[in-house]
Amino acid sequence: MPAPSEIRPEKKPSRIQIRNRRKIMDAALDIFSQHGFRGATLDQIAEAAGMSKPNLIYYFDGKEAIHVALLNALMTEWLDPLRELDAQGDPLEEILGYVRRKMEMSRQFPRESRLFAIEIIQGAPRMLPHLESDLKPLFDEKCALIAGWMAAGKLAPQDPQQLIMSIWALTQHFADFDTQVRVLVADDVAGWTAANAHVETIFRAILTPKG
């Protein structure tokens, strides 16, 4: 075993290495969100990244390593708005704020949403451990928080689990079916304004306490 003085710290990646990894991840996001894991190839990803396949393999061991790296980053980002639900905040505004953040994510990150949707549709072969270890405890925690708000009369009674999943369904529709939405609603700016107002109206109506 080497003495402590002989142990060298792990070398930090250079700016070029960081840039190339980002190029690969961005190219892979395009390919995976279009073709899914099974339909995507390393050749497609390398071409989209503007580099050779051997150069790509220098940074990632293979297609699955890239896919897992993307999904791990996505899971962290995707859960942040749910984590931000504040027990000390105004319950209705906390939920509506969550809805607004999810709508904005759907607008800004449609590829990421489609990547996640494809993984789930395929049975979450690479994400299941994260769903169980990261999403489920957070989901249960926030459901308990919402149930407490409802029990205190601060929100109209609903099933907290179904409420959160319905928020996901409504907000992520605009990302997962982005092409269809753009065909049906030609004015992108006006369409997003109307979509945000409509979705917020729905959740405000069902969650505002009666009387």
C-alpha cells in the first residue's frame, strides 16, 4: 500500500475534456429523445457531436454509460421543483408555483422530458433504482405535506398522490407532445401564455378551499 505522500490526487478534467463531454451529452440527448435507447447508436451520437466514434469512447465506455449519465442528471433537475415545495409557505401558492415551474421546464427542456418518458414507457430498465431510492421517498414526503395542508383546511380535499401525478401529466404533455402542440397552436408565444393560464386555472379551481 503506498504511503500517503505517494498518493496523487485525481487529475481534474481539462476545459477541453469538459467541453467535449458536454458536446457528447447534448448530441446524445437529441438522439435518445428521438430514437430511444434501443434505436440510438454510438455512430449517430458521434456524428451529431461532430467527433469520431473512438474519440467518443475515450469519454464514455459505451451507449449505456451516456444514457445513464443523462438520466441521472435529468432526475436531479426534474425533482428540484418538487423538493422546493415549502412547508412554511402559502399552500395554494406553493402548489401553483410548482405548476408554473413544471410548465417552464416543459417549455425549456422538451428533449429531456421525452427522454424520461421513453425510459418509463420501456419499463425504466436503467432508472428503476432511482425511482425507488430518489423519487418515491420525495413523492411520499410531499404527499404527506399536501395531505396536512388539506386536513388543516388550507387546500380543498383531493388525493395528494393523484394531484401530483395529474400535475405531471398536464405540464409534461407540452414537452412530450411538443410537435403536435406546435401544429395545433401556430402562435407559440400566445399558445404558451394561454397554456400557462389554463393549467393554473384548473389547479386553482380544484384546490381553493370552498366557503
